[in-house]
Amino acid sequence: MATGTVFYFSKDKGMGVIKQDGDDAQVRVLAADIEEPETKHLITGQKVEFEVSAGAEALRALNVRVV
């Protein structure tokens, strides 16, 4: 599992960016990939853990959990 900090998240669009710890890679995150059912969006500055998937255009966070 990778860890990082939420850099930006738009509740309206249901997507955002996580800065991955260690290398500062920017990883896209979608609201649908947040694991906790009670968490519908993320907040800038939150620490999260996630799996990284290499998409065609960008890295994507999967199975995101707030830590």
C-alpha cells in the first residue's frame, strides 16, 4: 500500500489528486475508489493509503482509505 496526502479534491466533480509520499508523484483519485462507505469525498491535507494503478494517461489511486 502506498501512502500520501490529499492535494486537491472536488466534491462537485468527485475527483482529485493525491501527492504520494516519498516521490511526490501525483495520483488521480475518484470518489468511487474511496473504500469507506461513509466517506463520500476527501479533504485537502488528509493522509490516505491506497493502491496505485498505472493508467494510460496518469497514475490512479484505488482502494483509498483515510488514515
